[in-house]
Amino acid sequence: MDFHASNYSRGRGGRPLSRLKALMKAEGTNLCWICGQPIDLGLPPNHVMAWTLDHYVPLSLGGDPLDPANAREAHRRCNSARGNGPPPNHVRTTREW
């Protein structure tokens, strides 16, 4: 098994990942790092605009699944649309004047 395959499978579920998700939800900004829009934490997990944990460096490209520095908040739709591509060149943010 090569590094990428073992890293991809490590941390894909279980208690350590659940702890990271809970930490991100509790201490995060609740803004999607991809589109910059707020994430409604009250939505059911399978809703397209629900909160998901995204990895800045995708697991398939060697990203660490349990490293908080690699974890980002995203809408399910934004996370799915990004797939396992490289990180976006910039993060879109909303302006509130």
C-alpha cells in the first residue's frame, strides 16, 4: 500500500474524525470556505446546503484527514462540486457593510 492509499483510508471515519468535525462546528466560522456564504447548522446532514468537513488538500492527493490545519467548513454542494481537485486559487468571501 503506498502513502496516498494509506493516508486516504486513514481517518475516513470513526471517533477521531467525529471529534474533528465537532470541534470545527463548535469553533468554526460557519462560513463555506469555497463560496463564502453562511452555513445553516440546523439543516439535515443530507441537505445540499448542509455543513460538511472539507479537506484543503484532498485525501487522494496526500492530505492528512485528521489535521485541523487541513480541515475547512463547506456546504455539501460546494464540497461535492470541488471533488478531489486542488484548492481554489482564492476564497470567495461575502462583504457586509
